[in-house]
Amino acid sequence: MAKVSVSWFGHAMFLFERPGIKIVTDPYSTEIGYSFPDIEASVVTISHNHFDHNNVQALKGDPLIIKEPMPLLFGPIQFEGLITNHDDAGGEKRGNNIMFRWQMEGVAFAHMGDYGENTLNDDQKTFLAQTDVLMIPVGGVYTVNAEQARQIIAEIAPKVAIPMHYKTSLLNINIEGIDRFVKSMDNVQYVGETAYFEAGKLPTTSEVWILDLAS
């Protein structure tokens, strides 16, 4: 099987790539402070319809847009979603959010979007079970915070957790940075601009991989 490359462009926007397929998650508006990358997409997942997560029109190509939780098939890849809350008040503050899960080249990926509930319920634990690589928000305010993210990682035990949706020097949204999360975690690796995943060659115990902003 081919390797899957993963790049982070800031906030909750990632590019997952293997030959012939490019998956983009939660493309943001440049209003949040990041410039928008010059990339083409085959598939785009949208966790919720807020401006910092739904800027599909800025992408090149004619991608399949997935913004509902029902299973959808793109080539050999099946995407599944689960509706969650964007807040800790049953969605009353900020509405719904969708967590997405898919398998690519034998590696199971999950992207939590703007998950904002205090703790995972049983359905969410089942949905995320057997996830190899988990993209998880850590910046608090609109999502889970560092401590809540740490607890989710402990419960799910992915091979790799990649933090997202946290304050950087470019982001103009007032959320927390990554420092508190990093200090709370063991096995933290700084992997540069691109991470590579290959089935059968993943860590044997959970690690946190921190990506630099892709240029």
C-alpha cells in the first residue's frame, strides 16, 4: 500500500494525499488570519457551516463535498460521519458538528471538527474506536480544551493524535495556544510540515505528532 501524507494549513484544515486522491478537511476563510493554500481537492469534508470551516469555493478542482453524516463512497474510500454538538449545552450555543472517519491505504483517520462536548458518550466512543490517526481540537472556547482533549486521547488510544484548532501567531480567533496541551501529554513528536502514514508502520503506543504550518 502507498503512504498517506498529511499536511496542516492551520485551524482544522488538513490535506490527506495518496496517489490519485486528495482529501481536504474544513477549509477556512482568510478572515481568520491564515492565507489560503493553492491546492486542488478530490473530496472536502465540512464539519459545520461556519466561515472558518466551510470555504470550499477557494479550493481548486471539482471536489465531492461531504457535509452530512451518512456514509459516502469515493473510489475505494468510505466516509462516515457522526453528528455531535459544537458546545457543552446540547448545541444550543453553536449548533451541531460532524466528526468524520475514513480509511485510506489501510490507515483509519478521524477528524473531530469543532467537537465541544465535555466528554465522549458511548456512541462517540464506538464511532472513534480503532482510529489510527485522530485530528483533535485543543484550543478550548469553541471546542474541547487541552485537558478534555487529553482525556479523549486516553479513552480512544489512537496510534497518533494530531492537535488542531489552537492559537498561533497568525490566527486572529481568541482561543488557547498549544502549550498547555503539550505539557499534559507524553510521547510528543515534532514532525515538520508533513506527516507520513503507512499501514503496519504506525507507533505501537499513542503518540502526539505536532505539525508545522504547511507553506
